[in-house]
Amino acid sequence: MTSTFKGLQHTAAYNSLLKLAQSPFDLTGTGVLDDEERWRRFSCTMGDWRLFYATERVDEAVIDALQAMADEQRLVAQFAAMRRGAVLNRIEGFESENRQVLHTACRDLFSASAAMAAASEEARREMDKLRHFLDELQKGKLAGSLGQPFDTMIHIGIGGSDLGPRAMLEAMRGLALSGRKVHFIANVDPDDTARVLAEVNLATTLVTVVSKSGTTLETLTNETLVRRALEVAGLDPARHCLAVTGKGSPMDDPGRYLRSFYMFDYIGGRYSVTSMVGAVVLGFFLGYEQVVDFLRGAAEVDALAEEADLRRNLPLLLALLGIWNHNFLGHATVAILPYSQALHRFPAHLQQCDMESNGKSVDRYGRKVTLKTGPIVWGEPGTNGQHAFYQLLHQGTEVVPAEFIGFRRSQYLRDGEVQGTTSQQKLLANLFAQSIALAAGRPADNPNRAFPGNRPSCILLAERATARALGALLAIYEAKIVFQGFCWNVNSFDQEGVQLGKVLAGGLLARIGLAVEEGDGVGKIFVKQILG
Ligand code: G6Q
């Protein structure tokens, strides 16, 4: 079989990198981290964001070899082809989704010539519908079925239809329109719905049901529960519910909804934040202009990620530093550590986006991979994490590469000096000190108080958590994940493991009814032992 794409182990640079990994750069050396030139050289700016990677175990030779690997694998060319509509969601020679990958088109609305004009045109149409809808809301032209204006939104969706929109909405709470409230329901646990219903006034609530497939058990169940609650409250669900779904899905039934918005089969769920999946709830909460800024930030990164020079392409750099840590230095996980309360759900979004994309064992030709693919991604906001799992980061036997994320200024711009410093200064001092301490370590005669150092990390820094900076951050990570998938030569855009979960639960539920009468093995155990 002739393979257009090759995994990194088939590149000439792979062997150079293996050799370099035998004696990686020593960060514990005297003066290494005081060297301003090292900090300047190992940093990269893209739009609102600056990446500092002086605290990674790299030198110029490693970066040169990573560049050679990127060139050999044509990583940037593949990214550019993705933006222009190449059918990359496929496994060659086997049945697969066989689709284009065009989440970038959702935000390619700002340049004169979009990379994929037809898809951007569809995105533009949905954005126009959204603007019109938000305008009507703002002007009080839309009201609930008892005539009261809407001030609350319940967003129902799960997985890609929940995590990204929720992470980004949480990240922008400080920018919300006054008086607007948003709640999320994802879990099929009835307590998730009950908790939200107990908190809202349904007469002033819009319910956005988000499901690309329009068939997801959790979402349809929660929609039904909320519709029933609306009816019990004497309200007409068709005047309170909005749909965001795929064209032609079972939910594409405009008569049942006040408005229907669409996303398209070339947008994967976990990459759908900048489609209507995220835009409707963000628009309600923040207003249309902030959504435009958010998309603009993402679009800027998408265009800049076509830069071939690794040292000037931030997401590519982040991706290849990750490959260096994972495949060459052998670290199994990566911690995402935002020193920002606004980003408290961002690690959860990346868990999905990264692990669902690159948690794969066969390559794009269906062959078993021979190298480790996606790492385990986890994290929590600092400084909270410092009082919890950082013990393991500093002294555990598992070395965990860390990606710190921070902002120079707070989002609310409300801060106060306590004991001579502001909270923002304390927050950033902690971020910086942790990165340095992990890298430099600290020798001590008492082995229990010694810190080995040489634990790699990098820092992503922006001025403030604005809509544009957050759109850019989202796109940086989406592109990082895509570049890594290209590097491992896996299809980062399907999710058979998730599909399996959907089928498994459905199958078991269908058997409950039959279980007792027909003596069905697993069904019977479930009914007797689990349901009780
Ligand atoms: C994302 C996955 C998955 C999906 C959910 C919800 O990439 O495909 O997390 O988003 O299973 O699917 P629906 O949007 O179709 O309800």
C-alpha cells in the first residue's frame, strides 16, 4: 500500500530525535533559568498569546529536529488542506465517516477570501439568523408564552454539545450582558435536570436543545423532562425551545421549536464550539458582538497556523513540544493548569477534544500504530491545584509535563492590594514560580525535602480573558490536537469509542422489558442486581 501520510517513526528526523532524547537539555544547571536570552529565544507570539518554553527540556538542536519532522510529514500542508475541505475524517480502505473537517470554516468570516467558501457561506447564514434572533430578544420582540421577556437560558446537550460551550461560557462570565443567566444540563442523571428546574423561572426561560445527530439518549430524555415541566407550568414548549442540530436530523423539525439553528456534518462535535452549538448560548449570554470577537480570535489563529516556521507557529510548537515530551521523553500524561478561574472548565473541554481525537490505536490506513498516540490530559485551575496534586508534580515518580495558562490582568478588573501585592500579582507569581521550580528543582541533604527538577512545562500568557483572546486560545488547542494527530498519522476526527457507548446503553435498555420473562442473561442481572 502506498501511503500518502506517514507516522513520525518513518521520518529521518525520528532517529535524530531519539538520539537527542538520550541526553535531554538539563534545566537544573546553574544559571539556566536566569538566562534572559534563553527566555527570549524560546518564546513565540501569536496574536494575543505568547508561549514561553524556556522551561521545556529543549535546545536549538531539538527544535531544529522537530522542524525537520514537521516538514517531512507536511504537517502545515495537511492543516492547510483541512481548511480547504480535504476529506481527512476517514480510514483508507475501511468504512469510516468519510467527511471533510471544516470547523475552521465556522469562523472564516473575516477575510475577503475564505479558505472554504461554501462552508463559510453556510456559517454566515447561521450567524445572520443568530444576529436577527438576538436582536429581537434585545428589543423585547420575543417573549415567553405568558408574555414575559426571556432572561434565562437552559442549554441541554452532552459531550461536544456541552463541554466546549460550557467551558467558554464559564470563561466569559465576567463579560455577560446584565441580567442574563445560563444553566447547563448534560447528564441523564435525573438530578441534573431537577437541580436546574428548581433554580429557574420557566416563564422567562429559553431552552436550547443541542444535538448534532438529534438522537442522543441523554439529550432527548432531558429535553422531554424539561418540555413536561414547561407544560406543567402552563407554558407552550414550542415558544420556549430552540434547536441546534444537523440538517435533516430527527430534531430538524422547526414546528416544535421557536427557532432552529444548524450545524453541518463536516463539523465534529468536540470542534463545534464556534458553530451554532456554542454561538447560540454565548450570544444569548454575551450579545452578538462578543461572539463575533470570539470567532475573530479563532479565525486569526487558524490563518496564522499555516506558518511553516515552527518557531513562529504557536500551535504547531505546542504540538511538537507535546510530541517531544510524550514520544521521546516518555511522559504519559499532560496537565493543563490555567491560573485563571475563568478557565476552570477548560481542562475538561480539552480532555474531550484531545483524548477523543487522538486516543486511537490504528492509523489512517487501519494499521495498528507502533508508537504511543494521545496522552492522558487532565488538570485543574491554579492555585487550587497547588494545594492538592502538585505534590506529585514536584516529587512523584511520574513526570507530568505541564501547560500553564494565565492572563496579565484580571477579567473583572476588580482587585485589591493585600500585604503589598494584588491578587492578580499573587496569582501570576505562583504560576511563574511553579514553572521555574518544576524545571530547576532544589537539591537538599534531606532526601524528603529534595526536588529533582527537570520537569518540563511551558507558559501561555495573554493580556486579559477577552472574547477574542479566548477564541484564539480555543483555536490554538484545536490546532495543536490536529497537528499531533497528523504526526501520529491517526484520524483525529472520528470517535468509534464514544459511538460504542451510545449503542451499549441503548441495547441494554431495550432488553430490560424482556429480561424477566425471557430470562435474558445480562438483562436479568441488570434488572435484579443493579436496578434493585
Ligand atoms: C464529539 C462526540 C460526542 C458528541 C456527543 C453528543 O466529538 O461525537 O461527544 O458530541 O455524543 O452528540 P450529539 O451532538 O449528536 O447529541
